Amino acid sequence: MMALLINSSQSYKIFITITFVTLFLLNSCKAPNEPTTPTGSTIDSLNNISINGSVFDASTNSPIDSALITINYSVGKLTLYTTSQGLFTTAFTLDTNRTITITITKSGYQNDTTTFFALMNKIYNLSAIKLQKTSTVNPPDSTKGTGEASSIYLLSQSSSSLGVRGAGSLETGRITFEVLDSTGVPIDTAHRVLVNFRFGGRPNGGEYLHTNSDYTDTSGRVSVYLTSGTKAGVVQIIADFIIHGRTIFSQPVNYAIHGGLPDLTHFGLAPQKVNIPGYNINGVQDPITAILGDKYANPVRPGTSAYFTTDGGIIQGSAITDELGNATAILVSSDPRPNHIFLGPGFATVTASTVDENNQIISKDVIVLFSGIPTIQVSPTTFDIPNRGSQVFNYIVSDQNSNPLSEGQTITVLVEGEGVEGRGDVSINLPDTQSPAWTFFSFSITDTDTANVVRSVDVTISTTGPNGQAKLSFGGIVR
């Protein structure tokens, strides 16, 4: 009832007040670490890329809150901060494929930088970035200092793997070494040494080190940057320095360089079985593996997605590649039963697809046979074999669609009678095949008795195995 007492002028004032308060609350509740868009940019879904990452303490593995993330991409720059969980995410627009450099800074930690070549219309999930704390070692007594350099060790590396050049993965990694004196204390500036860097093993795909040598800093540390080339493989980096004519080496540091984006020429698709007993049975499984390589014939980077579909049964929708470029999905027999336009009932087409470096969908097909229940045919079905003579029998063992049965199915021909012998295809184990040649067989019955006496002979052809059982019996005489 009180609302009826409010005139139109008061209503207008209340509306203005509520609107002002609402806008104030919306702005004041905005997250301080919300990703920002570069000045003057607009998000264009056609050319948009997204970057997701996380930052952790290298010693405790705990997330680092409010680390400053600076993203440079030649024609623009943006900044954002990590959340309390150490996470950051952002999206922005590129005018073309560009190299992106991400710098992570946090008070009390060493800065970290990572660089990669970004393709438009992509989402990049970066490997966890682990920051090293700045040295907490008390500076040596200025009147005494540290001892001379005695050993060199790996202190940290920004990641354990890189991607080949131009593949959209991280292409540059930092390796930091620490030089110690004989007591295990990092050397000071007065005892600094020139550290040399070189490759041990390498794939020789154009990978390079950003410097061949550098002096240790005030904490006895020195860093080198590795940029990948066009070949996948393992890179070994060795650091050394010379003191009093003696060369001190580090242990080799390994960096894995993974392959690039999929290439149609290096795209394979293979079923574990080309013939499964699935035309009449639900739930028969067959792993289907997409084998993805890049244009340099290396396995694509692990985690590359392949997508699967089939016109017979069902199949897992997607899978990701392993270190060898293999992505496996499981095909399961069920409705609909396949009926190939050329090969006929029982033949299913499985298709795997992925995206190449030009953002084009590439795909490969493979045929899997769903074989059914066994059937047996034989000719002739009766016989009268003369003394010491023989008779040849041709028989067919197939499924109801005239397709071969699956691997593990056995076929046996049993000839029962006195003075007779069965020869030929009388004991068969079928292989994994789609060839109709494995449906046609033959055997012969020979009279081995010299006596000219009429005798009856019974013949049984039987099959058993994953497709089921079937049996055909007939008979005749020998003389």
C-alpha cells in the first residue's frame, strides 16, 4: 500500500539512485587480476587466440599469487596477474601468425621468459612455469670472499620440452647453471668465470643456443637460451669453464624437442583388427589408432587431438597423441550395423581427422569388417567313390553376408569310415582378414582299401570360434 503513495517524481529519483548503486557495485566487484585486452584492440573471433598458464614456486611447487605476466607480440603488449591459484588466462586478436614472448616477474623470484610462434584461432595451454627464488645465501665477507670456481651444476630449466619451429608450441627455453667453489658456495664476482655452452647430442634441425659463452653473475649463475629447429629429438647442452688450464664440465642437460602440427602425407590410420565378430554381437571392441606425423616426418607434439567417427557401431569421439604420435580410440560394435556402398553389408568406414598447420581439416579412412554368424555350404553333398578312387569337395565357410569370419575361428572336416582318408583343407585357423579367399576351401576323400566292398562314409564340416558355431553333415559310399 505504501507504493501507492509515491508520486512519479519520487519514482524517477528512486530509479536513478538504484541505477547508480548497481553500476558502482558492478565496478567495485571486478576482479583485480582479470585479464586485460591490449589498448585499442577488439576481440575478433576469427583471429582470436587464447593463452592459459600457471605459475608455481620451483622449490615448494605452491602456486604464486599476483605474479606479473607481460605478453609481447610485436605490434602489441598486454599485462595481467596470476590468481591466488597461480593461474592466468587471456585472449586477444592477432592480425597474422606472430612470435609471442611472455615474461613472468614476481618480487623475490628470478624473472622467467618463454617464447613461441602463435597461430591464429588457437588455444595455447602452456606448461606450468616454475620460478626460482632469488638467492638467499648471505653474501660472503667482503674481506674474504668465496673460493675459486670448482664445479658447475644445473640450477634450473624453464621447461622440459619444446616444439619444433613454427608448430605453435614453446620454441625457446632457458637453462641456468650455478658455479660453486670447493666448499659448495656460489662464487662471487671477484672469482667469476667465463662459461662456455655447446651441444652434445642434437637432431640437427637448425636448433641453436642464443650465446656461446657468458660470465657468471654476482650469485655465481649463468643462463643460456635454447631455440628449437625443424626436427624433433633430444638436445643435450653442456656447460664448461676453464680454470688453471683445467676444463670443468657440467652434466649434459637434456631438452626434448617435440614434432609440429599434423601433415596429411604423414597421417596413418590403422585398426587393431580388420575383422571383428560384431555384426550380430554388441560390445565387441576394436582399438583404432591414428598415427600423426609432421611435415618433417617426426611424431607430432604429444597432446595433439584426433577426432573419430564411424558409420557402423560407435566410437570414442577423440583421443590425444602420445610421444610416438599415436592417438587411439575404441570402436564398439552396436547399431547401426554397417552397409558399405561398394563392399556391402558388414563393412564399416572409420574416419579420423585433425587440423594441419594451415588450419585445414585433414582426414583418413579405414575399413573394418563386422563379421556375423557362420554358415557352411558344400558341393557335392553326396558321393559314390569307386574302388581306389577319390572325390574332391569344394566348400564355403562364411558369415551370412558371404564375408570371412574373424580371427580365431576354426574349421574342421571330419571323415568317418573304414578304408578312407580325408586330405586338403581339413583343419584351418582363420587369420585376421577381409579377403573373400578365406571363405573358399576344398578337401578330398580317397578310398585306401584294395577290397572292392561297399562301405558308408560320413562327413562333418564344423566351425567354432568368436563368431559362433555351425555344422554341416552329409554322407556317401566308397567301393
